[in-house]
Amino acid sequence: MRKFLFPAILTLLVVACATTQQNNKKQVEKHVYNPDSAKVWYSIARDYAKKAEIKRDTSYYRRAVINYYRSLYYDKNFEPAYLGLAKAYIGLGMIDSAKIIYNKVLELNPSSSKGYQGLGFVYGIIEKNYPEAEKYYKKAIEIDPSNADAYFGLAKLYEKEGKSELCDTLYEEAIRKKPDFAPLLKSAGLFYKEKGEIEKSTGYLEKALEVGVSEKSEKEIRDALLDNYIKMAQKTKEKNKKLEYYQKAVAHADTLIQLDSTKYTFYLRRATAYEGIGDVYKSKKQRKKAVKYYRLAEADYKKAIQLASPNNPLPSMKLASLYIYSLKNYGKAKELLNKVLSMQNLNDAYKYWAYFLLGEADYRIGYNIYSEGKKKKDYKYACDAVTSYDKAKADYNNALKYASDPAIKSTILKRLDALEKSRKLAYRVCHKIATYK
């Protein structure tokens, strides 16, 4: 009986196991392929990737990688998860892994424009293999002419290669296809700024701010706009336009200082804008308004001096210039300029500028002394004026020693000619050879 029972039991066990395996296989298959679950895990992974970008914390990229793989567990052909995974690997600095994933995308879908674009980015922007990158970007555009990111990538590639002449049409095409993509607008704006097309640059950069950018990008964009508006103001001759541009420059400087109050260049350039506004009001004969903005410029130049390194002459030079040409405080100007000339390792350009401004200060001091003597009919003032004129002459001659540009030398020589005429007149009055005129 046992002889017949054992084979029967064995047969039942085999059948039962086979049935169980089939059921398990069906359950696994049902569990693995679930596109809805794939999308859920993909969404979670993408959120982690965004947090990694915003917070600059690579731990979020690692979490993103885990969840992209969970997404692919439910749909092994889900291309967006592969593309996200490759970007996360780039964020982690795992470039070879990113390449493998992009190639996997192309294996699954040979017509994936995004896959070719991703390889273009890896080879071009990261590895500087420009010929290989150009091939992939062009293939991405060939497959999908509406892929704005591929145009953007190729334009950036040409920028890095120094082929700026090829970038114009690519940026314009990319922006036509993706007009509200902030990184593209920012990149185009900075590109046109570098080319000197300031108004075009300004339009794209302002649009990028309007669309919305990260704090890091906001600082970079506003920094460029601050420069742009100052340049536009200095270029235009229309007073109201000049005023408008300087005011916009001040607005961007205000925001930059709120974002980072430790950077001296923000104060320096806001001071330049304030000084420009003062000049506009001065030209409109609105002296009180002009002085108000000159004082604001003075405060910012002082703040820049405080924040800059002790051997940085630029903020002091700018303030000295303001004192000479706008606030007429020649004593403070000379004090600043002498401090600059005592700085270590001062280059010839600053030496020329400092001595020239000293000449300007002493020349004006001499002129004011002479004018005062003329009012009082006091010959002693004319003698004091000669002393100041002699100092100015020595200053200008020192400036001439350090000037290398022929145009600058010509300016100094003209100043010396004018100075000599003023000195000659003061000398004659001092020695009573002539009377005040």
C-alpha cells in the first residue's frame, strides 16, 4: 500500500508546487508592472531632486536615486525615470553612471531627443569633449526640432568654445520654443551682455526675474542688470532716460545688498548710480536734490571702503573724485589720495589717477584762493594761489610719469597748459606786476 501511496503524494506535491509557482509568477508580474505606481515613485524622486538643487544638499540626490529605481521597478521602460536618474547621478558627481543611464535610454528608445541631449551635456559641459558633445546635441535637435534645451545646450557649448557667432540664432530659436524658461533667459542675457548688446541683455535678464529664479541666480542676474543700467545711463544723453536707468540700477543694488550686505562692490556701484542721479539733477539746476544724492553716494563709498581690503584703492579713488567734482571738498579728497599713494604694490594706473586727482584738487584750491583774493583785493591771496598752482603742476607732472595711454597724456598736457595761464596771472598779481582781473 505504501508502495503506491508515496508516488501519489509526490505527484500531488509537484502539481501543488507548480501551481504555487505559477500563481506567484502571476502575482510578481502583476506587482512589477504598474505604471501608476511608477509615476508615484517618480514624482517622489523628482521632489527630492528639486530639494537637492534648492538646498544644495546631495543627500537628497541619493534619496532621489532610490525612488527613481523604485519607479523603474514598476515600469522598466519608463523613460522619464531614467532621465531623472541620470540627472541625479550628475548631481552626485557619478558621471560614468549618468552616461550608462543615458545610453540605456537610447537603447530603449533610439529616437529619444532627451537621451542625446543628456549625453551632449555630459560630454560638453562636464567633460569638455566639445566635438562629441556637438554630435549629440545636433542629433537631439535633428530628432526633435522643438527641443529648446538642446538648442540651449548647443549654444552654451559654442560659447565655451569661443564660437559666439554661432550662438545668436541658437539662443533666439531656443527662446522662441521655450520663452518662459528662466535658466535659458538668464544664459541668453549674460551672453548678450558679454557681446555688448546691453539693451537686449537687459530684456532677457528682466524677463528671467519675472519668471522666477533661485536666490543664487537672482544675485547673478541682478548683478548683471546693475551693470547694464549704469552703462545704459552713461550712454544716453536724454536726461529723463538717464535718470530712469540710474534709478533702476539703484533698485537692483538695494536688493543685492539685502541678499548680501558684505560685498563692497554692491555699495560701490550703488554709489555710482547715486552720483549719476545727482549729476542729472545738477544739470537740471536742482542743486538741493543733486547734493542729496551726492551725500547718498558719499555714504556708500565710505561703506565700500570699510568692506574692501585695506590695499584696495578703488573705493577711495571714487570717493575722492566725488569730493573734487561734486562736493567741492578738496581737503578730504587730498587726504584720501595721499592714503592711496601710500598703499603697497600700487600699480601705475592708480598712481597716475591719484596724482591726476591731486592735481585737480590743488588746481581748484588755487583757483578758489585767487577768486577770494579778487573779492578782497588782497595781493597775499594771489601768492597763496601760486603756491597751490605749483603743487598742482608737480601733481600733474607726476601723473604724466605713470600715464601710458597717449589720450591720457594729452589730457594732462592740456591741464598743464591751462594751469600755466592761471599761475602766470596769479604770479603777476602776487608781485604787483598786474592787478586782479
